[in-house]
Amino acid sequence: MPTIYIDADACPVKPETYRVAGRYAVPVVVVANTPMAIQDHPLVSLMTVAGFGAADDWIAEQCKPGDLCVTADIPLAARVVAAGGIAIDPKGRVLDENTVGEAVAVRDLMTDLREAGVASGGPSGMTPKDRSRLLAELDRLVNLVKRRHGG
């Protein structure tokens, strides 16, 4: 049975993730640096960790093949993929063994460009289309990992 981990401190799609997880009876672990309200459901739990990078470290240590992680953090996504999991960002972009390398390279390039003053700004805001794409991709991924890993 896969588990869905949510890198929760800045995650705008927790309700969407709960909805897909509930549809397929998949446990969700919300991981955060501070206590927060979560959906009151037997499949949803909160893990509060302390320290810079602690949430990422905890998720990376817990993640196993077939698990999913909702995160906008590219380095965490790379760690999840290295552990055999699949990451998906809040806008529905899937980061797996086929795509995470490119995502890391682009992230590193953009970091260098920002530090050099060539580029500025961050990602665009969430749109209804982004939320719809996340729902569709998360639904697809849950079914995929259930077929591959049982559950």
C-alpha cells in the first residue's frame, strides 16, 4: 500500500490530496515544521518535526518504493525518487526517474541566474487549471503505484 507524504509547510493543495487519497483509501502523512490543522480522517496523520530541513529529511527517510510525495522542493523530490518513490509538485508536474534529473538541472541553473542578478521572481501563482492537473495526475499515480506495488 502506498503512502502519500505532503511537504506541508507551503503546500497549497492539501485538500485536493486528501480527496484523492480518500477515494483510494491511501494513507496520507502531512509533514510540517509547525503544528497545523489537518483533515480529521483516520487515514490522515500529522508529523511535526523541528529544525531547518527536518521535514525533508523525515520524508526522505520514510519514503519507500511506491510512495508518493507532494512537494515543490526539487531537492526533496530527487531524494524521494532516489528512494524509489514518485514526487508531484502542487501544479501536477510529475517528478520520477525519467524527469527529476532535468528538474534538478533547471533549478540549479535558475539559482545561478538569480544569484548573478540575471533572473528574478519565482513561480507563478496557482490557477484552477493547476489544481485540476494535480488532481488528475495524483489520481493516475495512485492507480499506477497500486498496480505496480500492490494495495
